[in-house]
Amino acid sequence: MHKILVVDDEMDFEVLIRQKFRKQIRDNDYEFLFAENGNVALERLQENSDVDIILTDINMPEMDGLTLLIELNQHYPLVKTIIVSAYGDMENIRIAMNRGAFDFITKPINFQDLTITIQKTLDHVEHVKETLVAIKENNILKMYVDESVLNFMGSRDYENSYMDNEIIQGTVIFIDICCFTKISENQNADVVVKMVNTYFDVIVKEIIAQKGTIDKFIGDAVMAVFKGDFHLDRAVEAALAVRTSLKKLVSIEGFPEFTPNVSIGINSGEMISGNIGSETLKRLDFTVLGDTVNVAARIQEAAEENQILICEHCFQKIKQAFKCEKIGDIRLKNKAMPIALFEVIE
């Protein structure tokens, strides 16, 4: 039996859940617990350590759903959460997904979609549980952790130095899906999430094909890092491939006229690689930091649709291999002096 906690301050919602899932309840497939806000939900979790997933609204008294996500991430990281809310704007989607929500369903609810989403989430939870057992028994952590993290763990006394960092040479690329916020304003949140995941699937495949690693997803943008031989060249190849592959992508249902254009910023140089986060709570993010990374992000912000922009020192390194055109000197945010930017054509 799977135990599901429903967090919503509308009492009618409990009645509706019991009616719509009466067969699963009768067959002992699902057991539902209910809480009227985030505070009560945390109490329920303390009393029921075997809760598999949570369905939560956003707008609730005392503790809302987005605040609840923070608490769940810190104290119940294995419990997966589905947001079920009428607040399906892009800002709430981004906040929810960045805080660890597994999926997002908009009200009024399509219960067929909710049923599928619950089962998909439960399947994921079961897979995670099986994986944890396999990790303990077979040491297969490398199947679920980024290679750069594994290298970090294996290259030093990790337990004593996991907050250390190192200076590396590499290339950072930021890829942003253009006009996504505008499109999402008029679409249901669950459709928007499926849409962006489709685009991410294309982007990630091209990055991995050039031996890059995904550092993080930032809303509708991707940050990736390239290290090793010809890291800058491989990053540029990945950017060109992403742009080409997205143009070939068949339109997604509900978005027949939307072309998934991207704006891309690339920068190469020295950066700091290591863990950042809370040492006390053991909540860490293995990433890269430094001016090289910041400038790459600013270059992406300056890029227009379908533009791949680099700065002059990157241009000097790749000008023999790629066709580039200078677009001018641009003043980037928080930079004292303008810098020359070049567009990669092919």
C-alpha cells in the first residue's frame, strides 16, 4: 500500500479525493492522509515515516506549499511532492521546481492526469528505494551521481575535505529558452513543465555528446561545464548542435506555432570548482564559481534569439575553426568596462 499525504485547506478537496480514488482506497492500493497546511503536514510526517508522496496546494494559512517544500527538502528529501494549485504562473512553477517539486498540476484538476502523475511519481519513489538498496549492496553510486562529483570524491580524503575547492581551467555555457515566460503565461503549468523538459532533453543530449556536464537547471535555462582538452571547442560545438537540433524539433501539442529558439553565452578561463552550501546540514552543490562563470551568464543575457555569443579572448582561440562575426562592444551588467562580443555563426 502506498501512503499519500494531501495538504490543502479546502475541506471539499478531501471529499473529492476520497470519491475519485475510492477504488484504489477500497483495494488497499492507496492510503490517504490529510492536512490543512504545511505545519500540520510536517506533524503528519513525523507520525507517519512511510509516506511516499505529497500532494500540496500553494496558498494555505500558517505555512504555504512553497515554504513546505523547503522543509521537505531539508528533512524529508526522499518524499516526492506534486504541487496541485490554481497558481500556475511561471514564477510559482520556477520556485516550486527549484525547491524540489517533482511535478505540477493545475486546478481545476484533470483527475485522469492526476492519476497518471501520482502513479508516475510512485514509480519513481519505488525506483529510488530500490536504488538505495543497490547502492549499499553493489556500490553503484556512479550510475546516479555526476561524474565530476565522483571524481571529486575519489581524488582525495572526501570525508575530511569535502568543503575544499580547486582552481581549474574550463568553459561555461549558459543556454536559455527564449520567450518561454511569455508562452507560459497563457498555458497550464503541467503543459509548461512537459514542454520545457522536452527541450531540456534535446539540450542535455548535445552537451553530453561533447563530454560536457550539466551543472544545474535554472528555471528554463541550463548551465553546463566543459573541462579537459579542447573544452572551449567542444562547448561551441555543443551550442551549435543545440541550436540545430531544436530547430528540427517537432512542435509540441498545445504549442503548434512555437519555435524553441535559444540564446547562448559562452566563456572560458579559470574558475573555482568545489562544493558550496551548508556544511552543517550537509546540503551541498558541486559547482563552479568565479568571474569566468559570471561573465558567461552576462553574455547569455546579452544574446538575442538564436545567437551564440563569446567574448574576444574566446574568439582568438577558436577563430581558425569556427566562423564568427563581431557584433560590437557591449557593457555587461556589473562590469566596469564594455567588452567585445562575437557571434558564432557556424
